[in-house]
Amino acid sequence: MVRIAAVTILYHPAETIIENILTYCREVDVLYIMDNSAESHSFILEKLSFPNIVYLHDSKNEGIAKRLNQAAALAMESGFNWMLTMDQDSYFELGAVSHFASCIEGYEYKNLTAVFGVNYTELQMDKSRFKEVPLVITSGSIINLPILKKMGSFDENLFIDEVDSEYCYRSRLSGYKILECSAIYLHHLLGEIKMGRSLKSGKYTPRRLHAPIRLYYMVRNYFYVQHKLPLITVAEKKDMKRGLLVRIKNNLIYNPQRWHVIKYIAKGYLDYSRNKMGKINTN
């Protein structure tokens, strides 16, 4: 069985983090908990008294990419070739990570695969199938660390948002595969859901909303990735653009913080054009 390190990145987590971590911490060899919060959440160690958990906290919010790189460095120093990446709001069914590891172990081309992702849209019955996909999300994915070492780290200029997409696109452009294991289901939440009335049909449908500052990163990082990786296919560029425009539209229409949405969308584009990357400067 492949040995798996894992990293969970926290930012002001709720108490439910304990229940989420319990769904996978006993199925990995080591779990690095990287806390981006200003205050410590060391109570996690008191409630999860497992010897394979390492809690790291420096009172700084360093975003996603840097924490992933720090955890990958720790894992490689300890001899791991695979790293599961999780966010605080995601969780598995019990046994899923062990099955995931077993699927990877038996896969002939695992050493040519940069990232193994999971299905977070619907539970499926197929217990082994991998399919090639353009990209996968960070949460629930297992990273091939030797390939990461060859490829270069996650791009810390992005801070958060598009970190997973940029790495997947870059991996594929370098000849590696991105695979999804549809049998492994991840419970995952993407933003706040609000019912909104369609301007065309008048029907109420679920709309995904985000904090205005997240839209800043989405807009800025969209343009950055497009510029950094010009060889992304035309179809994929269209998909990226369509996805961003849908998020912008939904938040402009349905987000109660509309003026902040406009402010941060504009700031995102301006900061990209001025090459201001990393963590947002709110001054």
C-alpha cells in the first residue's frame, strides 16, 4: 500500500473541523495541520490525540499555496511520495482514503500522474475507474510529490484561488496526467448557496456566492494564469472565462454586499495589471 502524508489547511475553523478530520486522519501515515488563523486552535490536538497528527501555527495567514509547499517539503523530508490535500470544510466517508490509496497503488501509470482527484458532485458505484480530466480541486486530491519536485512548487503568487488549476494546467503542459477517481466521493462546499430569481425565466434557482475579497483573488488570478500559461487550449480558456463571468454575474445580482463586490473585482484587475500578487494589500 502506498504511504500517504496529508495536509489540512485551516482558517478560523468551526468546531465541526474535528468531525471532518476524523473521517481521514486514521487512514494516512501523517497529517500536517497548517493553521492560517491569527489565534491558535491547538484544542484540535486535545480532541484528536493521535500520534500521527502534527499541528503547525505561526499566527500568520500565508494563504493556500505556501502552506501546501511547506507541507510537501515536510512530507518529502520524511520520505513520502504522495500527499493528500484537504481543506477544513471537506470530509470523506469512512474508508474512502484507504480505498483511494489502494486504487492508486494498483494503477499502472501512477508515476506519470501528477494529481489524483476525486468526485465531489455525485456518489457513484464504480469502485476503481480513473478518468483523465483537465483539472481537479485541491481538496481531496493526492499529489505525486516526486513530480511536484520536478515541476516546481505551487505558485505562491496566487495566494488562494486558481492554485489547483494553475498546477494542473502546468502539469499537463509538461506531459503528466490529471486523473479523477469517480468512485471516491468527497463532501465539499464551494461558497454560500442562495436562492436567486432568474432574470430570464423568473424561476428561483441556487446561486453560489462568495465573500467580495474572494472575488478579488478569482479575478486577479484568472488573468495571471492566462498570462503565465498561454499554451492552455482555446476551449479551456473559454471554460475559465465562462466560469469567472458566471461567478461575477451571480455576485453582482444576488450578493447583498454588491458595492464591495464591484470594488474588489475592479481592484483584482488593477492589481493584476500592476503585477501586485500574493496576499491582498487592503491599505
